[in-house]
Amino acid sequence: EHPEKARQIQQRGQAKQQASRSRQRYQNARYVIWRKCPIPLGTVVRGLSYNTAGGRVSVEWGGQIVEIPFSCVRRIVKEAVTT
């Protein structure tokens, strides 16, 4: 096995694992697409991680991870359940 190829396979596995880990961490962070970007307007996506330096947010959309500008999304605020 070529070492470069082996490293790529390992990195891919780690990225997948990290995505599922952040999915658990930010499960409650839901966003709606607010401005024009590769994802259709009004689509509800799940936030995975933030890149504050680049002003971008990674979101899960249809099983794939897409990185979009933070200005394109609005956080959906969960209403407090009153008992």
C-alpha cells in the first residue's frame, strides 16, 4: 500500500468521525438558509462547526457537509416549552 494513499484513507476516516462527533455536539443548532448560496433558500440545515476566522459555518445538508458563509444562515431559536 502506498503511504500517501494510506494517509488519505486515514484522513477521510478521521473527517467522517469528526463530522459525526460534531453532529452529536451541535445537534440542537438548526439553521435556515437566509441568503442566496449553493443551498436553496428556506432549507433547514444542521450546523456542525464554525470557522470564525473565515466567517464560515459547516452545515450538514442531505448527508453531505457544505461550508457556507455565516451571513447566509439564521439560527432557528427553539421555543421554550412551558409546563
